[in-house]
Amino acid sequence: MTKKISIKHMIYQRSSALFAAAQKVIPGGVNSPVRAFKAVGGDPIFVKEARGAYLYDEDENRLIDYINSWGPMILGHAHPAVVNAVVEKAKKGTSFGMPTEIETQIAALAVSMVPNIDKIRFVNSGTEACMSAVRLARGYTGKDKIIKFAGCYHGHSDSFLIQAGSGAVTFGSPNSPGVTKGTAQDTLLARYNDLAHVEDIMTSNKDEIACVIIEPVAGNMGCIPPEKGFLEGLRSLCDAHNILLVFDEVMTGFRLSKGGVQELLDVNADMITFGKVIGGGLPVGAFAAREEIMNHLAPLGPVYQAGTLSGNPLAMAAGLAMLTELNDNPEIFNSLADKTEYLHKGITKALHNHNVIHTINRLGSMISVHFAEDKVVDFDTAAKGNNDTFKKFFHGMLDHGIYIAPSAFESWFITDALTYEDLDETIAAVENVARRL
Ligand code: KE4
């Protein structure tokens, strides 16, 4: 039985005042564009604190959080294991710029959890991980070009801001100014889920392509799972053309399963990038591969990569606590998938009850609602979604105390802190909002 709830008539006065103040000293008032609500309109919400599945904003509103800092808070906000680890580590100093044992501990744990990797290098963001992975692929292969997919987002490094997804799309400037022609010419753009297109590009750029980099389950066009055979086909094409296959698992790593997409879908990549969950909410990215590739990295090999705060013990403590929780309790991944399936079924029913045209994509604990008639399988079909309907949906859900991605080109991120009561409240809100779409 659908739970009846009313609109909560939330107020956002303090958030709006804080946003006005922030805009005076921070470009756009935010430190990452997608937070500015440009794609949905209105002022962004300022969060005071968060616990479990809930955000508490500066106007004392409680919001059920379906973004979870864009993925890291898979166990819920302020998880005791992570908080305690960080507090204890901070008392002993936060960063030394020298090796520490905890880096080896989290590296060994990550290597034990993820297939096909012997070594891992820690950096400070997903962007840095993907940027470094591509440099390593180029250094290892001696080739300059890369293939990325329209709508996939690998962070804001120049090579990737070519029809990128996520925030870059919502700004209608897929190729960001500041990216030189020289850089752009080495990035070849393919259509997601289109093997024939990838093969054409490989054939036309014979022996020039260092790697293919892909979100093996896309999240930056909304959630778009790979069609059956797509990743396996990519693997075969990369083998045939002697090209490295890089899985950008910044979003999917340690979220879709212990071993990420490689384990979940049984497809092997040559290099994997991580972010988000691996840092437990602190700034951590990483890239990993088999030893013969990783040993090309400085100080062992000629490919340079470095970072003042890379592997700092404070961030390592958060990441190690998070990965340990997930490694010791793998049933969490099934629980997340079950909750996401329950949510999917509830939202579908609620929107169908009011004849709202939509399609929902879901894999594991990643899900997105597209107000489009056709199946969403790539950037072009994702872009056909009705953004006006999305905006109404977003603000309607917010009025019910439910925080979803402020853009149709994002995945929702389910946290295991969500209860089935939270899910029922969310589904009831969809039912209410659907009446007005
Ligand atoms: P960061 O540099 O933001 O840590 O990671 C970049 C990145 C790389 N690869 C994938 C698959 C990603 O999803 C991301 C970052 N994700 C976005 C959300 N779609 C971060 C949110 C933001 O830009 O503020």
C-alpha cells in the first residue's frame, strides 16, 4: 500500500542567503559546477551536517539523500567506522609527505578485492586517477591517441573534456574553452554501446591508439548499463588492435561489487581507475593494473606522476575503514541491489499511475529516471529526455524532502543506510509529484 505523505513546504532562506555570500568569493558560489543547480534552476541547498541516509540543511530541513556526495557514502553519512578511524588518525598527524604503513595496508586490501591488478597508485581525485592512467597508457604503449565515449565523464583533465558527461553537459559547452586543438585531436569520440563505431575508429587510426577509456557502467549520462556483449566486444577489439582497455570505475568501483564491474560482469580490463568509495568521503583517487604496466611509473619507470598529499594517512584511514567494512560484509552489495530494485519497481508504478512517459535504467545500486520514451542507451538517447519534466520532478521531490541528482545527466547513488521506510516515503513522494508532471 503506497504510504500517503504531503508536501513538506520546505523553506530554504538560509541556504539562499549563504549562496549569495558564497558567490561573492567563490565562482558561481560552488566548488564544483553541478552543485549550483544550473540544470534544474533555483538556489543550491547548503548542508549543515549529515548522518546515515539523511542530509540536514541550513534551514533545518531533513532530506533523504540519493546522491551521497556523488557516490562515496555507500554506507551512509558519518559511518562510525570511518569517523572513528579518521579521528584517531588525525590525532597522530594528517600528512607527512613520507611513506606510511597504512598506504600499504589499503593498497594490499584493494588489490585483494579487485581482479587483474597487482599494484595500485593513490592520488587525490578521480580526475587525477583517470588523467594519470591515460598518461601511463600512452607511456607504456608509445601511442598518443585515446578513445572515449560521448557522454562519459572521466574528470576535468583536458583530454576528457570532449563531449564529456556529468556537469559538462548541463553547461551546453561539451568542448570546454581552454582545451587546445592539439589536445582535442588526440581524443577520438565513440558512441556508447556501439561496437561497430569503435571498430571503425580503431581501423582508421591504426597503431595510433594507446587506450580506450570507458565507464563500464555509465553514470554521467544518467545510468546507462552496457548492452549485452558490448564490454566483451570492446575487450576483443582492444586485444586485436593492441590497445589497452581502461575501466573508469571511479563511480562503480567498490559499489557494484567488491571487485567492481570486472567481477560483476566478468570482463577484464587492463587498467582500472578509482575514486569516491575508495576514499570513504575523503579526497582519494587511484589507478591500478598488472605489474608490467604499473612498473612503468616513476620512480621505477619513465612515466612521471606525483602528488603532495597522495596517500596521506588521514585519507587512507577513511578509505581503509570503508573498504574493510565492504570487504568484511559483502552481503551489503546484495542489500544495495535489492533496495534499488524495490525503488525501481515503486517509481515505475507511481509514474505509470499518472501516465508519465519515462524509462528507468538500473544496475546494482545505480539508477536514474529518464523522461524519455525510447530506451536510453547512449548520450544521444539520454539527451532526448524531457528536461522540463525533469526539473519539475526534481523540485517536486525536493518539496517532499527527497534529494535526487540536480541533473538528468547523473546517476542516483543508493546508500545502505536507506531503510525500506525511506524507500516507501520516496515512492509516495513520486506518486504525489507525478500528478503534477
Ligand atoms: P573527481 O575528480 O570528481 O573525484 O572524479 C572525476 C570522475 C571520474 N570518473 C567518473 C566516472 C566520475 O563520475 C567522476 C566524477 N563524478 C561526478 C558526478 N558525476 C562528480 C561530481 C562533481 O563533478 O561535482
